[in-house]
Amino acid sequence: MREPYDVITMGRIGVDIYPLQTGVPLARVETFGKFLGGSPSNVAVAAARLGRRTAVITRTGRDGFGDYLHEALREFGVDDRWVSAVAEYPTPVTFCEIFPPDDFPLYFYRRPKAPDLEIHSRDLDLEAIRDARVFWMTGTGLCAEPSRSATLAALEVRGAHRGTPDPDSVRATVFDLDWRPMFWGDGEAGGRGGGAADGDGRDRDSVPSTRALYREALAHATVAVGNLDECEVATGEREPHAAARALLDAGPELAVVKQGPAGVLAVHRDGTTAEIPPLPVEVVNGLGAGDAFGGALCHGLLAGWKTRDIMRYANAAGAIVASRLACSSAMPYPHEVEQAVREGAVVPTLAAGDPVTTPPGGGAP
């Protein structure tokens, strides 16, 4: 019998091309760094940094960037056995601009189609997905076929094995709401048509709305995680407590509502509520903070911690990454998160791969 993975994530991957200068528009950036990117892949890296056995299900182009992503995953300790190549489409790249503390525009290059949306149900290792202690999927995986059908197939096999209260046999299925409207094409459900042409046996003659797809996924999830915009897309509710209740009504046992500067709200079906303020931090790049939060959330769930303790730990992990330039290579180690939790603040440090940079002409980074 195979040893189950602690965490399997499924969905987006790509190459982040980030400026090595802050406070500079792309038109004036002179140097860039290359990093592994894509939210589910970063979550797998974050959990691996915290000592968990992780793997990611995704696809790349058959190109040099795809080769790089395989190498990067292995270097981070993430199993890449379910990362395959798609000959028809290039590996996606993402550029950003960095204007601390709260302006980080993203520019996604995923046309004509991202390989990670070409995951097919027939290629899934459903036994491994079923047995994983934590399975993490995202809303982006629902935006187009065949990824949509594959993601729902993975959720269905998880739905037959809901979590138990025994910490030694923790099972969690996490739905990261991950609303990225630019990935959904012209309409509610990203693209038109479907039907038998998707090759996965699902009838797509009538494409459901985004909210209907989210509700279908939520019915199989035990944990839902999203910011206020994402919660509104999933439930129609924006007020944090109302959004959490609506998420729980849709099926999960734990709803996590991220509120940015207002901190995080977590509400469990058993009535437990935790409202955790953000840690003080000098923000360098906020783009990877949510993925660090996700990896730490998985770690806390696996450890069987109380909801409040999980949220404090995940908040600290996110704050650490927000204090650094990169995303994947900035994911913290346990001692760093523990220090931040203990001190109630983030001490600025450079992660591996984070250069000290200044805008052209000098000035503070």
C-alpha cells in the first residue's frame, strides 16, 4: 500500500517573472527574476517548507520554462510525478509590478490556453487523490474544460471520504475560491459550448454559472478559503460573518474569510469562531502571502490544531512572505513562523533568492 501524501494540490502553475526593483513600472524595469509560480503550486511549496510530503497535479508546456518548473518543484521538495507536458500550448508566464504596500498589478500570459487547464479526468490518479490527507483545489480549475470536469471528478472521489475528528487520520478537502475573472472568458463559466467534445463524459451543452460551479465544488469540500471578493462570487455575501455562514451552508465544515488589513475570520460548523488581526509587517510584495497562508493552513489542519491556532500560524506565514520580494522561494520554514507567532510581528529578513534592490537612480527599496 502506498504511503498517502500529506498534501496534494491541483491546478495552476507557471513562471513568475518579477522585477528585481520595487516602485518601478514595467516600462522602466531593467532586471527581472524567474520564479516558480501558480497558486496551488506555491501552496505545495509552502507546505513542503513546513515539513509536509506534498505533490502537485498540473501541466506545463513542452518547453524550457516547463523544464524549469520541474526542476524548481523538485528543488523545493514537491513531487512532480503528476506534472505532464502539453505540446500545443506554451508554459504560462506572469509579470507583476511592485508598488508597496498595497499595489501589485499582475499581467498573466496564458493564451491561447494554459496547459494547466488541459488536465483530464482520465489521467488522474484517483487512488492517490482519495488517500491524500489534504487535497487542495482552486476556483480557477473550474473555469474551462477539461480541467473543470477533472477537478469535479477529484472532488467527487474525496466527497465519499469526509474528514474525521481523529487528528491521526485528518482528511481535509480544501476549496481555495481563487476568483480570477480574466481566466473565465466572456461569460460566467469561461467559454461556450462543451458537451461530448470535452472528452470527460460530462454533459456541457448547458454551461452552468460560476456560482453554480462553486456550489457544486463546495458540496464536496470540508474547508473553504477566500477573500471578500471571492466569497461574494461564491455566495453572494460580502459581509464577513454572513459570507462564512453562507459557505458553511453550502457544505464545508470550516469557512476561512480573508479580509486583508482587517485580518482573517474563521468559522467552524461546531460554532467555534476565530477572528485574528494581521501581524505588523513592512510589506515588500503581497502577492505570495495567500499561498503561504494556504500551506500553513494545511500544516495546521494536519497537526490537529485548534482553529484559532491554525489561523494565527497561517497569518504569520503570510505576513513573512509579504515582507519578501519573491513568492515560492520566499515561503518560510517552521522556525521563522514560530518566531513571528511568538513575537507578534515579522522581523524583516531576506529569503533565498531575494535580492536587495533599489529603483533606478537610487532610493530605498
